[in-house]
Amino acid sequence: MQSTVRIEMTSILSTVSNGTPAVLDMDPFSIPCLEDPFSLQHAVRETDTVVWLKPYGIYAVGRHAEAKDVLSDHTRFTTTAGVGLADIRDPNAWRVKNPLLEVDPPEHSQIRSALMKIMSPIVIRRWKSMFEEEAELLVSRLLEKGTFDGLTDLAETFVTTVFPRTVGITIDREKVIQFGDLNFNANGPQNELYWRAFEKVEPLLPWFDDAFKREGMTPGGIGAQIYDAEEAGIFPKGTAVGLVRVLFRGGFDTTISGIAFALQQLAAHPRWWNWLREDWRRAGAVFDEALRHQSPAQVMFRTTVPEGATIGSHSLEGDKKIAVFIGAANRDPRRWDKPEIFDPTRDVSGAHLAFGVGAHACLGLLIAKFEAEAVLGAFARRVNTLEPDGKPKYRLVNTLRTLSSLPLRVTAP
Ligand code: HEM
């Protein structure tokens, strides 16, 4: 609490005046802010409805209502300049725009609705039993061990086993982790974290260019169907590779992080662990609240349209990036009672912003939920006691909140 106050006092350079947002001199991607995101979230959220983040020359919002507004309204806030900090329209941009995430409606709506046919709830439900079988096997193995790492041995092992099967791609676990690290660092600034991730991945770039081509797709998976649809003219020519990539980029780290956060809270709070054991069908509520509470996708970006935009009484310049602090919005006391407390009896589903909102809301939400329900449900059915076996550690990533290790101890009934 003390440090929150100190950071605020020294960092707010100007307060609200004549429609200009207050200026905040904090670097959200510095090591201290990534280590303690809650002080940064507090500062962004409580300073003003929208702030000017001085170190990057961008706007930022952290309140639930404004975050929802910015993410939902493409007529004021576009994704066509990229959902990261960098403006991908810049001729020197290091990457091309993604054909789903970085296009606005109506172009986006056509691609999205075709993808939603390939990834319909009926299709996704068919994978449920595969998720459940794998979860049962994994939980049995971990029960035999007694102590294990909830992040690497459980969440990472599970997601990297089942998720590639849905996309229909064979992929090495280490590569998944390293590319994920680069992806979520690259959405932020090109700081040391980014360059460290980039150096690790650089030798693998030729592999990355090939991995998502048609030849790499297993028949029947989402990936192969996306290529079929491209051939049939449903998706514009040349977009299939980008569509498969966005699934790959969106589907691993976020789900791994969310499952680990749920386990972290269950191990720390015997009350909620017993509550889940009483009825394992509560696993979905535990997962949703864990996502609200720590929000894996911490920050996404939009850009004001060229003519500028307003938020409440503030006028924003055109063509400026705006950071949407999802983690801050999910702890906004205007929206949630005692937001810092983990309480899976809250009704958060569809209200928290961890999966985004509006046209670009997460397309893999149901897959992530079924994965989490399978694994947390198997835990609740088969495990008697679940406790911490040491302190959890966090991996610092520019735009992702995630653990690097979660030591756990379990006993069988
Ligand atoms: C707990 C797990 C997950 C979290 C927290 C999460 C979070 C998000 C968020 C915040 C967005 C919105 C981005 C924006 O508005 O800029 C998003 C979009 C997206 N997610 Fe997820 N995601 C998760 C799992 C998945 C999975 C498993 C997949 C793959 C099947 C996936 C694929 C996508 C795609 C394709 C989009 C872009 C949708 C569009 O632009 O229309 N996500 N996700």
C-alpha cells in the first residue's frame, strides 16, 4: 500500500484539466512495474479516466467502463495499426498485420464468422472427452509423485499436449514456450525483455516460417480446415497462414497462465479448494475468477482513428496508441467489490475483460474453458489435499502475467 502511494505521488506530472488527460510518468514495462503490476494498475486507473503515459507518448485506460468502451468501439479505436505498442502501419514495421486481429469490421466480421463455423461450439465440444482423458492421466501421474510444479508439470504439459491436437499441428514444447515469450514481449516495447526473447528465438525463425504452412497441418484439425476454406475462396488468398498463427499465438501462454493461477489460488485457500471438491462442476467458476483476479493478457492496444476520439470529457489526438490495461479493469473497485480478493462465487463470466470484449473478443474462449474445466475437474475428483510446496515465482513478460513456477503438494484420498 505504501509503495502504491509513493509511486502515484511522484509519477503524476499533471492532473486533470481542460479536457486534457493527466500525465503519468511510469513505465509499465519496467522490471519494478512488471514485478508489481498492481501498483501500476492502481496508478493508471485512479489517476484519471484516461491518462497520457509519458515514457511512450501514448494514452492508457484502466477503469472497467472505459476499457470496455475502447475495446468495443472500432469506429473510435482501431486495431488496424496493430494490437501491440508498435504502429504496424509504419513502413519500417517488423511484421505484417494479422488478417483477423488487426482488421476492423466489416472486413473482420466476414473472416471471423467463417472461422467461427470452423471452430463452432459443436466442433469444440467434440474435443472435450480428449481433454478429460488427458487430464485424468496427467493428474494420476502427478498424484503418484506427490510434489510437482503446477506450472511446468501440469499447466504447460497439459496445454502443450491437447491444444496442438485441436489445431492439428505437431509442435515441440520448447519452441511453443520460446515463441510465446517472444510474442507477448513483442506486443510491448523493444526493451531488454524483448531482445532476450528475440535472441533465443532467432535461430528458430526459419522453422517458424515453415511450421504453419499447409504441409504442416494434420488432416481434420482447425489448421487444415482453414487452408481448405482459403482454397475454396472463403478466406482471402494468402491469409490462412496468418489465421493459423493467431490461434497458435493466442492459445498457449494465456491458457497455461490461467490454469496455473487457478491452482495457485486453490492451493492458497483451503476454503475454495473444499468448495470445488464438493462439486467439481464449479471448475469453470474457479477458472473465470482466476482470470479476473490476475488476467494473463494484461494489456492490449488500440489506436485512435485519424480524426481523434473522445473519452468522457477528454479529447484524444488522432493516430495515437492507447493501452487498455485489462488487468487494471478486472480489479476496478467501481465494478467489483473487494477486487483484490479471489472469490469464485462472484458472477464474473461475461463481465471480466480477461478474454477481451467486442468484435475481437477471444475466439478460443470455449477451448480454454474446456481445457481448464477438464484439468481442474480431474483434480477436484481425484486429489484429497492440495497445498503450496514453496513460493510461486513469476516470469516477467511485457504484456503477459504468468508464473514460471508453482510448487505444489498433493495427497490422494
Ligand atoms: C485463458 C485463455 C485465454 C485468454 C486469457 C485469452 C485472451 C484474449 C484476449 C484478451 C483477446 C482480445 C484481444 C484484443 O481485443 O486485442 C483474445 C483474442 C483472441 N484469442 Fe484468446 N485468450 C485465451 C485463449 C485462447 C485460445 C485457446 C485461442 C485459440 C483457439 C485463442 C485465440 C484467440 C483469437 C484468434 C483471438 C482474436 C479474435 C479476433 O480478433 O476476432 N485464445 N484472446
